[in-house]
Amino acid sequence: MSVAENLRQIEQRICEACERSGRRREDVTLIAVSKTKPVSMIQEAMDQGIVDFGENKPQELRDKYEVLPKDLHWHMIGNLQRNKVKYVVGRAVMIHSLGSLELAEAIEKDAARKNLVMPCLVEVNMAGEESKGGIAPGQAEEFVRTVSAFEHIQIHGFMTIAPFVDDPELNRVHFRGLRNLAVDIGRKNIDNVMVNELSMGMTGDFEVAIEEGATLVRVGTGIFGERNYSL
């Protein structure tokens, strides 16, 4: 199917998930994950009104940012190495994968040099998977308090990458856990911290994530088809 038809189906599923959970459609942002996909496919999504795109590789985000309209919203959703921060700060509207103090220090340094404040989400490893990055749930509040002192980073909420499962219901516990964590930390009213975004849910489980409070869902394969990792 075409990108346009895929987007129509994804949009219908988002609307239905919002309806089931008593949420407003406008409270959920669809991020089209365009990693490994050519500019031509991104333009197909743009033609359908998509303005939020997610990339996993800093250089790929940089390269696409340079050739596409500047009113798009780029999200850095993949693992970010400290020496690649310079490609993202000032181009992305948000970094979803802030998961270590060393990375926070690198973002702070580059954002200060560019005289801007970088919106970030704290990545939390809700499922405790060794293969995934992120902060352990029990360490999240301490981490948030530490990063809140950085002048050129502003925390906007949390992100998690749930396990790949055949039954999306199995990930409900992780999405609900992140929402509860966000509510708990939000109640602490920590200076320089906003807890208004939850980035969770991908092609296989975004409906469950929406039902549990996701404000940002990251859908790639469901829009663009299988990825080409040979690029």
C-alpha cells in the first residue's frame, strides 16, 4: 500500500484508541519514523499533513533537515552518542533518548555553545532489558533532579521503548508504569521540569500506549513499510 493509504489506516487506529480511552485526538502526536527512508517518501507523508518525523541516526537527521522544509519537526528517537550531539542540537525539536548523565552533559555543553535550550525526554528502561538504554525506573527521579540544574536542557517528560512482542497487551504494564512514574515525578514540581509528554508505543503497540496516556507515538513500519538496513 502507499504511504497515503498507510497513514489513513494509522490515523483511523489512533482515533479509535483515543475514543476507547476518552482522550482527544489532538492530544496525541504521530511521529512518522523515517529512518533509512528516502526524502521522496518523507515528502509523501508531508503531502498527507505529517510534520513530525523521527530519526534514529544523528547524521541522517542532519542530512534530511538540510534538504527538507525548515517547518518540519525532527525528533531524535534513537541512541545518541556524545560525539554526535552536535548534529542534533539546534535541528531537532526534541531528543527522546536522554538516558545518561554523560549524554546530558554533552547536550548541555553543545546547547550552551549554540545559545539555546534543548527540550529532552528522559528515556526509562521500564522492562529492564539489558539490550536497551535508559534510566532504571527507581533512579528516574534522582536523574531528573540532577539534570534539572542544567541551564540549557529542559525536561519535557519521559520515553520508553517497550519489548518487541506478538501481543501488544503484554506491553500495557510498561506503558502504565511509565505514566504512573511521570505522574509521581510531576507532582514533585521540580524546577525547570515539565512532565507533559509521554513518548511510548510503536507500530505494533501504539494503540495500547495511547490507551495508557501516550502523547507521542513513534510509527515507522506501519507508515513506510519494512526498513532497508543495508543503507
